[in-house]
Amino acid sequence: MTGHENINYIEFPAADLSATKQFYNKVFGWVFADYGPDYIAFANSGVDGGFYRSDKTSSVANGAALVVLYSKNLIKTEQRIVASGGKIIKPVFSFPGGKRFHFSDPSGNELAVWSEQ
């Protein structure tokens, strides 16, 4: 259900839409719908969104917002990310409330994963 003035949709750039679909489906179980050659939408992620074809990337260093995903098992999620072609760009570190790491997807977008563990 869409809440009034809640975050409803997130969009990311992606140079390779096919690799992006494979990565997020394999690691996180996201499902995709193609909308022409330059856009894919995703669901099953907690919030719906999409990827548009672009050579740009989303990263904290460039001033982008950081999207943080939750995991019940941080180490297993980290292993799946690396095995599926993602890169760990900030190793696991502790913060008040848990631990997290940052990774980049096959298009170079930075996201993070956290857990209470």
C-alpha cells in the first residue's frame, strides 16, 4: 500500500541492465520487468524501483543517498555479493546497533547491507 508522502520508488543508473538483473536476482531475489531497451523495474526488494541505462554511478563519494539493505546473516550476504560479481568497497564495521558493509554492484552503484549481528 502506498503511504501519502512516503518513499515509494527508487531509481538507479546502470550501464549493463542484463548484468544488473542477474546480480540482484541472484543475490537478493529481486524480480524484474523490462520496459524497453533502457529501463528495468524491480520488485520484491522492500520498496519498488528501477534501473535506467546510464554510464553514471550512484555513490556516497559523489553525493548520492546511500540505500541500506537488511540481512539476517551479514557474512552469507557478503559472500553471495562477491560470488555474483559485486565488490566490497567498505569492509564490515561496527556501528551503534549492529554491523554493516558497503558494496558496489556490476554497474558500480554503492549500496550497504547491515545486520544486528
